[in-house]
Amino acid sequence: MEPIPKEMKAVVYRGVNDLRLETVPVPRIGAGEVLVKVAVCGVCPTDIKKIHYGTVPPPRIFGHETAGTIAKVGACVRGFKVGERVAMHHHVPCLKCHACRHGTFAQCPQYKLTGITAGFEPAGGGYAHYVRVMAMCLPGIVKIPARNTFAEGAMVEPINTVLKGVNRLTLLRGDHVLVAGQGPIGLMFTRLLALRGMKVVASDLMENRLRLARQLGAAYALKADAKDFADKVRRLTGGRGLDASVVATPLDAVVRLAQDLTRGGGQILLFAHTRRGKFTELDLATICVDEKDFVGSYSSDYRLQDEVARLVFSRKFDVRKLITHEFPLARTMEAVQLAAHPTPDSLKVIVSVDGADHIGGAS
């Protein structure tokens, strides 16, 4: 490894829609910590909302779908060495508290703390050349096999969050599941559900996303704005209705449509409604009388790390198909804007922090 500099470039959040490329100190690590030189970081909707709506105070360095190379290992750290290629999880549960004993890791007090930073208040730090991985997040480090790319490594964390959502559903092989919205997250749901043997009904407004959904295993791909959309869903389920619906778009109208199209005893999974203070109307009798369950899922599940690593690194789920755009660190704001306002040809957007071309043709 090359010598570690004292300063580095980082994209610093200074306020609403205000990201600045600045020079900051390289983080110093303690005896139980690791320093990672960042190669690539994905653009996540969670960080986009923080940047666009100012839900957290500045300054911060965002970016948590991060992969890179270990540059320094603290004196008390075992199991890792300089030069290893790794992906990281910025939240790791304690596995001991009341929430963890119930398996609700995202509600664990330790999990709510961010354990990876490039400076300022810890916020992931992936939009910087180096990140400090605190001791509590060392169990969240995943080693990247030699055959796989850093870009694939950066997809381990988001795939984990989606697989957690899939596991929240009580499904039988061959069940009909609507995945509303075929952006990067929706396509992840489509692929993972198809691998479980579900008949996925993929819906979106963009034809190219529907084509990719079919390639990833969707049994049906429907235009979301089709006037006969509901009739088509009822016909293809034999009039029974959907066994489950995954709402991967933050539109209340889609929630109500999913509630209507899901059969009695089915489930509606909310995955994109992460802004607090938003309210909508629901027919509560369908929850009580028809036993339609509303389920939420947020963030990752520590227990799924090995399964996700096998899926991604074996390319049984070839996540490379989802990554369409790559921007250099200096253009992180452009990457955020594209991810927030996708074009017909854009899906997953990543930032190349080390300046390399990680997907074979950067934007």
C-alpha cells in the first residue's frame, strides 16, 4: 500500500442541496479500528433525502454503500490485514439488547449509531478517500473475492436491506407478488423474489425497466399507468388477488392500490416511505376484517451477511446489470441529482472515489 497522507479530498454536506469538495484530515484510527481507502460508493436514497430535505445538521460526509481496500489496521484488531478488499456496513447491532433479542436490529440503540466516518459527525463517509471503521462496525466488514469488483462489493449493503424485506413476507413458492416500482431497489426485490420461486408482477412507468425486470425473473411486467392495470392483475391471479405487494416507490396512491389488489390474508410491504410526518388514508377494515397485513422494513439484517455475499459474489444475482452510471468524486452532486431524478437509461448510480472506471464506461 502507498503511504497514507495527512489530508484527503471529501465531499462535505454544508446544507440543503449543498455538497462541496473540500480538503479534510485523513481520519486517525484507534487500536480497535481499521482505516479503509475507499474505491467506490453507491448513491443511496436515504442520503439523497438527507441532502435534499436537510433532515440532519451539517457538516457531514455521507456515503455508506462503500467498498475499498484496508490501508491500516489497529494494534488490537484481528482477522483483517492491510491490502484486503472489503465492503462495509455502517450500522451493526449489539446482538444483546431487547430489540436484538427480538431480531429487530434496526431498532437497536447501537445500530442507530453510525460507526463509519470520514470526519465530522459520523455519516458513512464513503464520499471521501479514506474512512475510519470503528470497532462496533468491524463485524460488518465483508471481504471481496479476487474475481469480484469493488462495485459489486458496494452493492452488498443495499441487497441485504432488500433481502431483509423479502424475509418479512410469509410466502409460498409460486405465490403472486407485486413489486411496484422497478428502480434499483424494486429490481432487487424482483430478482430476489424470483430466486425464491415467486411469480413476480413487476410494474413501472418505464419500458426499459420492465424489460430488465423480465430478464431478472419477473413473470409479468405491466405499465403502471395502464388503464386496465387492476383488471390485468386480477386476471393473472385468477381473480384471487395478489399474495403480497411490495411498494418500492413513495407514492400513497400506490399503497392504496396495493391494498385493494392484495387478497385477504395477504401482505403489503412498505419499503420506500421513510420520511416522517407523512400521513395517508387507508381502509382499516381491510386490515381487521380481511386480515391484510401492513409490514414495514428498514435497513439491513446482520444475520443475512453470508447469504447476501454468496448471492452477489457468485453472481447468482449479478448486480452489475443494475449499475448504469459512475461519476468521479468531484461530481458527487451530479450523481445525487441523477439518482434522485432518474432518466430512462439510469438505474444504480455510483461514485468512483479512487478515480478508476469500475463499470466500464463512466458518465
